[in-house]
Amino acid sequence: MTQDESQQIEELLLAWYAWQQRESFREVRGMWYPAQDQTCKQYRSGDAWAAENDQYEADETKLEDLQSEIIQLCIDSLTVEQRSAIQISMRNKTGPAVWRSNRVEDQHRTYQAAKLAMLPKLKARGLIKAEVMA
């Protein structure tokens, strides 16, 4: 795996982690609540009255959500240790770096192995851009 591919996977995982956090819980006045009721999870309101800029942002959000769902499928195919390593690494990169897991002996090595295992899956789905040779 090249440095460029590794960086692209990092960016995809950070976007996926933000999506995962956004989809799971929302903070309201210091308390965390489920983001949505499970009975209404698939409901989407119409966008007939949306302004052009709002529509563009909504389309971008839909694209990011679809991309994150694809990344979630790739992550689901990994081992428990690799999934834990990814989750812990993302927590440490987006907040205080104090998280660890007893499931993972060598956090960094397992995280790198997870990225390596995800690389062909992400390439096959067109999420990793080919490196341009100069």
C-alpha cells in the first residue's frame, strides 16, 4: 500500500466515522439521544421547496451517506480485532487520544492490517483514486 492510498483510506474512514456518529446519536442540551426513531428511519421528506443551494448540499450529503454505507460494508467483512482497531483509531483521531481496547494487542499493527485488507475492496468499488504517474 502506498502512502497516497493509505492517506485516502484515512480520509474515507474519518468521513465514515463522522457519518456513523451522526447516524447513531445526537446531542441535545448535553444529553445524547438516538438520532431517529427506528419506526421512522426510512422516511425522507420531499425537497420540492428546497432552494438550489440547499438541493446541492442535500445531494452532497446523500452521496457522502452512500459512500459511508459502502465503507461500512467493507468494515463489516473484517475481523473483530480489525473492526475494533478502526473504531479505536477513529475515536483517538477525532477526540482525546485516550481510547484503547483489550480486544486488540497491538493497536497500530492491527489498524494497518485492517487498512490493507480494505484496500482491494475500496479499489473495486472505485473509492480509492489511482495514483497519477508523472
